[in-house]
Amino acid sequence: MPAVPAENRAVRPSCSRARGEVGCAKCKIRLLSVCAALDENELCELEALAQQTVFEPKKTLFIQDEPADAIYNITDGVVRLYKLLPDGRRQIIGFALPGNFLGLSMADRYGFSADAVVPVKACRFSREGFSNLLDDKPHLLRRLHELATHELTLAQDQMVVLGRRSAEEKVASLLIGLRDRWARVNGVVVTVPLPMSRQDIADFLGLTIETVSRTLTRFAREKIILIVPDGVRLLDPRRMEALTEA
Amino acid sequence: MPAVPAENRAVRPSCSRARGEVGCAKCKIRLLSVCAALDENELCELEALAQQTVFEPKKTLFIQDEPADAIYNITDGVVRLYKLLPDGRRQIIGFALPGNFLGLSMADRYGFSADAVVPVKACRFSREGFSNLLDDKPHLLRRLHELATHELTLAQDQMVVLGRRSAEEKVASLLIGLRDRWARVNGVVVTVPLPMSRQDIADFLGLTIETVSRTLTRFAREKIILIVPDGVRLLDPRRMEALTEA
DNA sequence: CTTTATCATTGACCCAGATCAACCCTGTGG
DNA sequence: CCACAGGGTTGATCTGGGTCAATGATAAAG
């Protein structure tokens, strides 16, 4: 291990990965996530706790009700978050995209299950380590709280969708919602990636796979969308947005 | 104003209301709410910021999208929280009971509307004042975060109810859910108070008023409940719980 | 190339819950 | 006392979306 001059240590902290290739400092989703709350030095502290992990499609990150020993920050890919009823009915409560943080609640058991939809990269932290960090970083806690209340707002919006929207409005709200979230990660898009299956979409919207399929083909027939492999291109975003508003 | 001996000030802080009748110290829902995070001295600080308010039935506490200058801690009564669609469809996203805190998000606009179902008492804080208090009380922030993630969990559970449960299961889940929440406030109950209208229940569960009414009368016919004025008595709690689990 | 598997689409039919329409309370005011 | 207003209940009917059943497309395996 090469020595680091003392005068350098002050400006550029001795952060094992920061001197290498893939440090937090050059993480493309840093500003979207919890990490945005940290300065350069704190980032190193966090990085020391982080463990890079990858998950192949369908691999599980964690399972509902099991001890929550790890929390994750998604850096690449899509994760589905869901709850199962004893008889097999499933409700997907959300899709986590790059920048999303799983484990906001710091509870001792997971409140839902999570598995990879496509190959996923994530920073893994032990709950204990992260919790300790939190204890003397109130601004990190504040950031976490900010993200938690944002999630709460999204969940409440989804309650409106599930409780009071028609099938057509539900599908439209998914497409517009995902478009806007992808836009924050990748920049503005006209082709919305839909890496998840029709069954996943159905379980998110409280519909069946057949209704999702029929609704999408109807949108395509009416030239509002074009169905492409693993996504849809929004041909008439205005009309789609109108369906989510009215 | 009578002088307070210096040696007394230390143990019993000079808290205007604490020396009177209705201080935070003897608030019956204190331990259920944010306030549980504060010690006696901090409680006084909080109390100095609080303004006791009352709302008659149907009066509004605040309206969605309007500037969120106040936050509320409900001390008595029931508040309905809801979102409206432009065409008048309504989704009730929750009922706030004594001990519940409205304004967890500290956002600058309200994310939903809130109005009193029955006569309501609440402690009102200016958002600014409360936010300042938060800045130098990390444990208060931690408590707030705890409550926010609890709310998030409830919202996710409700997503399962709205997306994947039958009408019968929905009504059962409301009754069991309210019973358990009332139990934390008033102690264990067999008669679940339902001060809200059938329309409110319908808008919470994503049903119509007729379906709610029919489902309740079916439960009554099958001797699972007894319908009483402003509530139901659970005659067979086990069977009701079974409906929410399976 | 064929086989097998997985997912998506499409059609025919059905049903849980919505809609429409009385009717019935209970309380309030004249 | 009656009138009448705002819930709540009940019944008859309708329909959006579910269920069941093929069929089609894509891809990996042999």
C-alpha cells in the first residue's frame, strides 16, 4: 500500500476506492440518492461500509418478514418490491430504479420482498453500520426522512390509482410515472423501458395480465403508443397524460 | 406572575401550561405520538409552540396543494385524509386517530386534504417553528422518521387491500385495523366505533356505499358482527381476522 | 432444424361489484 | 303533529374486468 503525503490527505481523504476506478465520488446516481446529503469526507466513510453487489434476474435481494440485516442502494437495474398473500395473490408495491434506497425504515425485519427484474447492481450496507453512521449525522437522517416521506407520497398516489382508477387510467399512470422516473435517471425519454413482465405490471396495478395486454394493444391501435421489445414508445404523450389527470 | 425559586426551576421547568390544568405532561396520548421522544424540558419548549385547536364535524384542517404552514397533532376525535380527482372521485388515504401526526413530510404544500369526522381537538404548530425545533433535536427527527416509516408500512398494506382483496376482505380489514388502532388509544375494545359515514368507508376501501352496506349486513346476518349506532360489535373476532389473513 | 418453455395476445363467456331506483329510518324544525 | 333532509338499506339490472381456453411469438436447448 503506497504512502499518502499528509498534505494530500486533508483535501483528498484516504478513501480506498476513491483513488481507484469506481468510487462514490464518480457514481452517476449519487445526487439522486441518500448519498447526496454527504460531503466528500463523509462519502468516504460511507464507502468504507459499502459492499458492491450484483443480482441476476429473478434473484432475491431479501424476503418479507426475514431479519433486515442489510440495506441496499440500487445503482443499476430494476427491482420489484412486493407482498404475497397466503393464497398466492401478489401485490407489487413498487419498482425500485437506480438511485432508490431499500431499507428506509431501519426496522428489524423487511416489510416486503424484493427481487431483481433485470441484472441489478447495488451498494449493500449492514443495517448496524448504517444505523451507527446515522447516529452522528443528523443531515443524513434528514435526507433519509425526506426520501421516506417522498415514498409515502408515492404510495398515497398509488392508493388513488388502485382504489379509484379504471384499467385504462391505471396503465396510463404506470407509463407516465415510469417515464418521469426514468427521465430523472437517464434524461428525457420517449421510449419507456418496461423490463418487467405483464404479470408484474398487472400485480402492480391490481389488474390481470389479460387486461394489461388488452389495454396496451388498444392504446397501440389508437396510435397513442407503439409497442416495442421491452418497452413502449409514447406517440401521443399529451393524450396519455390526459388519461392520468382526468 | 409569581416568582419561581431557582432550585425549583431545575426540576420543574417554568412551563406556562404545565403549572395549569392541561399541560403536555398529562396529555393522555403523549406516548403514542411524536412527543414521546421528548424529555420534560423539551416538552415545555414544544408546548410553547403549540396552539390548542378544535374543529367541528366536516370542518377542514387543511386542503391538498395549499401552502403547508401548519402541522397538527390530533389529541381527540377522528380526521379523514383524502385526495380528490378532478371529476369528483375521492380516495380516502387514511383516518387519523388521537396520537396521529399530520405533517410528517415537512413539505411546503399539503399532499392531501383533511377534515374532521367528529369534533376534533388538535395541537397546532407552525411548520417553521417545528422545523427549527427539529434542527437541534436529532432524536425528535428520529422519532418523526420512525412515524413516517410506520405510515409508509400502513400505506403499503393498504395497497394490498385495494389491489388484491375482495369486498368482503376489504371490509374485514378495515374493522380489524380500526379495532387494533382504537385499542392502542382507548384500550381493548369489542365494539369498534365507526364515526365515519358509509361513503367514507367506501372511499377508503375502493368500493361503493351499497357494497359496504350489503357486506356489513351479510356479516350481521352471519352473526360475525352486530351493527350498533356509530359502530359494530365484533361477535366473532376470530372469523373476522381469518378474512383479513387468508 | 425441431422441441420445449415462457411469455404475450386474443376471443368467448361469466361474475363481483357498480349502477339505478325505491324505500326506510332518525332527527330537526315548523 | 307533519314535512323533509341526510344518512342507510335493499332490490333489480348492468358492465368492466376477471376467468378460461386457445393461439402466437421468441428464445434457449437438443
